[in-house]
Amino acid sequence: MEGKEAKPIVPAGPDNQLGIYAIMTSMTGILIHVTIKPSSLYPFRSHGCIHVQAANMAKFFEKVELNTPGEVIYILVTSAVSEKRRVFCEIHRDYYALTKEFRLRGT
């Protein structure tokens, strides 16, 4: 998001974000992988890849077989209710301008 170009090849070593697990998707250039930058796990901070915590990626990698179908769902608003009946809501910007008909109040 800082105007940096994505490198097509990153050599192995401590600066390689892919770690030891990476899953290719059918979307060109989009991988599901571990990251060495934990601050990029939840906010919009990558060139398109899906970043996963290392412990979760190891479990995921064990369960996914070659050519397993999947779906990436673009959701800007999510909510949940805790066992103590607390309501949580998470709202993200539409970085890809895919939901032009949806507008938040005050935007």
C-alpha cells in the first residue's frame, strides 16, 4: 500500500515472507502464506496475498489437498455476538471498489 512494487521472486532466507508453507490459488499471483510481518495479518497491507499466522498455517496445510476447491469472499462488514451477549462489529474500506452500492453513513 506504500506504492512499492511486488517482487516476482524473493530468495529463500529470513526476509522471505512465505515461510515454509505457501498455498497457490487459481488467482494469478495470489498465495495463502505465513508472513514475517505480523502487522499485516488483519489489515489491508499486502499486494493481494492472504496472510496467515504460522501456527494456523501449519494446521491448514495439513488439511488441504491438491486441487481442493475454495472461495475467497470479499466482506467489508462482519459482526459477532459473544457468549456474554456483547456485540462486535468490524468494518473495512472497500479498497477494490467492488461494492459501490453500499455506503456507510457519513462517507
